[in-house]
Amino acid sequence: MKKVKILAIVVAVGIFASVVARNIFAQSASASLFFSSTPTSPSAGQTVNIKVYVDTGGNQVNTVSAHMQYPADRLKFVSSSFANSEFTSVVERDEITSGRLKYTAFIIPHFQGSQGLFVELTFQALASGKADIFFLPTSGVYLADGTGRDILSLTVSDNLSIDVSASGTQSDNVLDSQGLQDDSISLEEQQAGVVDYSVSAPIAQKPSADQDTYLTATPAASSQQTILVVILIVTLVLLGLATIFMLKKLIDKRQGSKVNINQEAGDNTQNGQNI
């Protein structure tokens, strides 16, 4: 009876772990941030309007942190606006450091979509040349599931490259995670523009990372998810061992019963012969 109770507990734990793991992997798709710029080839002195969008990857999110770096010698920051943003409650708006912009905003209860406007930025083109704007690894997109897990994945294709020239043509350019434009910045160019990545996000602390880590960033399993997966594997192994043990005991018991029956039959036969 005690062994049956142990087996029942193992089975229950296995079922619980399976349900938890299934719910976690159901929201395994990563989110992304991307830019839209008008124009993409401005003249020196011309205004450049840039919009930052979020693609939640089919997930429900409630908080976004967009930390960006831009070349202060090519672009002058003018203003930012959350008037049309999907995330109306702004909790971080750091525009003090030249060449860096940091924004964090949230929405209640959640947002889900492939092109949700986060913030609108206005710059002034200063000097001719390529102006590269990209997201820092301290950016994040956080689930609205009670865990606040960061599901943002950054890639080179999320970057924006603007050519400042004496005579530019106006056009719309949307860079997203679906494809890499020809004018995307190279690894060497980004490394030359990066000063420091050890900046803390206000919602969730992310580890500092160098540029190589940023460029090859992929959706990584959180520590919580990893622990649950390990628990699930261990539970399934224990469940299998417990099942094998119980089956062996059952087989041994049946074989013992057959031996006893055969022995009793032999004894009865022997007693008949003696009579």
C-alpha cells in the first residue's frame, strides 16, 4: 500500500511538471524592437522623424524598455513623444546623456501585436555621413503573465542606418527582424560606436554584454524555465523507474503465487498416494 502511494505521488508530480512546462513553451516566441525612419537620406540640417515599434511575437506583454545609442556627431536629438504610443504610462525617460536614449513604459492590462508604436523620436541631421542607430542589450520586452520574463531578441537587422548627405531623397524605411537591409551597420562599425553596456534597466536587471553577444543574441531560456525543465526531466525519470519497480514486484508476486499453487498441488498429490 505504501509503494502504491509513492507511485501516485510521483505520477501527480509528473503531470504537474508537464503542465507547467507546456505553458512555458507555449509562449516561447521572442519579441523584437525595430525602427521606422522618414527620411532615410536627409540633408544636413534637416529634421529626421524616427518611430520605434514592438513586435510581441504573439505574446501578451505589458512593459517595454527601449535603450538606444546614436552618433551625436551626426544626429542631434530634438524631442520624443508617447502621444500615440500603445504604452501610455512612461516610467523612464532618460535623454540627458548625449548619444544615448533610454525609455521604459507600460500598459494595463497588456498589448499584443506585430507593429505596436512605442515612441516617436525627432532628430536633426548635423553632418554628412552614415548615422547608425541601434538598441542596447539592456532593452527588454516583458511578459504580462505575472512573471515579467524578458522575451526580447536583438539582431543586427533591428538596427537603423541613415545616410546624411547634402541633398537627400525622402523615403520610408522600416527595418524589422524579417530581413537585413544592405545599409545595415557592420560589426566593426558598431564596436567603434559602443562605449559602455553596463546600464541597468529599471524593470529587470540584465547582465552586461559586449558587442559580440549583442549581435548574435537569440531567445535564451530564463533560469526559471531551465529549472522547471530539469525538474520535469528528473520527475519523468523517477516516474519511469517507479513504474519499472512496481511492474517487477507485480511479476515476482504472480510468479511466487504460481509456485505456491504448484507446490500445494504437488503436496496434495503426494498425500493421495500415501493414502
